Amino acid sequence: MDQTEKLRTLAYSGIFLSCFSDYSEKCIHATPDHTLVYLYSGEQIIQDRDKQIILKAGECAFIRRDHRVLMYKNSVGEELYKGISLTFKRSILREFFNNLNKSEIPKNVSISENIIFKIETRPDINSLFQSLIPYFDSNIKPTEKVTYLKLLEGIYALLNSSEIFYPILFDFTEPWKVDILEFMNENYMDELTMEQIASYTGRSLATFKRDFSKVSNLTPQKWLIKKRLEVAYYKLKQETKKIQDVCIEVGFKNPSHFSTAFKKEYGFSPTELS
């Protein structure tokens, strides 16, 4: 690769191949789709606030949709950073779910609140990404059928690695209703009652609460506070904004309430980040 080229990214219908010639690259990952990341060479650090995982060559991680995480993509010695990502759009997840034998779906699986998951090294994961490396090295574009099959292979690999991925991957609701988490991620900063949110997502309050319990262990009110605090943490830490401005931007009307909630969540006051 030409060393003057800073970034090469190839995108094939949900499969992304990237290579950095700089020794270190910092970026924000924010996507509405679940993502499976595999490190071909180099090192990758994925950071969610005070939590982070480090990937070495041959290792893999899963990042949940609708979350912002910080990524450091580093060269190691003479090895450039090279990564391969699969993104799973809801359309392919719905199609996959519709074709599943529902009797084989695990029952009573706890809903994890984790955002990033390091995937254990497994033959099916290794086989999946090793089969994609030739496209990366040669710049030959895989056919639409190949990319589709590889995405299905990725879903199977995740489900085989742990049953916790069943409620994560298949967290959509009925198609005639608005997706709860999608709506709340887009409108978390607004001052809406639970009745209003239920109505806007096409549900009665009782149905809304029942459906929400399927996608989160938190109550809707606690989820909103947690979401606002997560965004506030990012704005204070990465964008170095003023506390008063951040408080209003994320939906807190009372600065004192914001400071109390922030300290309860993170163990320190927001002034320590500003």
C-alpha cells in the first residue's frame, strides 16, 4: 500500500475492510447497526467511558447498535492496522429471525447491559474472517450473494458463541410499531412522559412497559437517565463542554439533579471531567 495513503476503506454491503498507514488512528464509532469487529493485524482499543477492551491480531469484538464508543487503531512494529467489520442491519436480522426454528430459541436469557463484548477465539469466527482476508488483500469485490452468506455466517457464529446474543440481535418489535430503543435514542433529551413515549411508539402504556422489559433490565425512567449521563460523560470528556451547557443539552433541567445523578452513576462529580 502507498504509505502516503492514510486510510483505505472498502465497503461491500455490510462488510467493511480498512487499513491505516499511520501508526495510530483515533475515531468515534457510532452506528445504528450491531457490528462485529475482527483484527487482521496491529492493535485495536475499544473504549466505552471507563471500560475498554484491547484486541490483538486474530481477536474479535461485538459492539451493540446505537452507542458511541472511542476506538484507537494502532500499528504494532511494522504491522499496519488492518481490520474487518460486519454490520448487521435490522432487515437481515428480521429475515434471519423469521427463518429460525422458534422452539430452538433459548428461554429466559438475561438481557445484558454491556455495550462491547470480546468474543472468544472460536473455529467458526476464525473461519469466517479468514475467508474474507483474500478480498482485503486483493481488492477483489465479493458478490452480493457472498456478502449476504458471510453476514448470515456471522450471525450464526455469534449465536453459537453465547445465548446472550439472542435477545441482543433480535431486539426489534412488531413491524407496525415504532422500535422503542430507536425512538428513545433519538429523543432521550426531550421532556416526555412515559404516556407520551408509549403513544408515539404506537403502544398503550402497559404494552410499552411490557415491550421495554424485553429489551432492557432497566425501567424506562432509569434507562433515560443512564442514556443522558452516558452522553453527558462523552461531551464533558471528549468535547470539553461546560457543565451547564451539557446539562441542558442532554435533557436535565436542574443542574443540581444532574450533578447528583452523575456522581451516583460514575462515583465522581462532573466537575472532575471539566
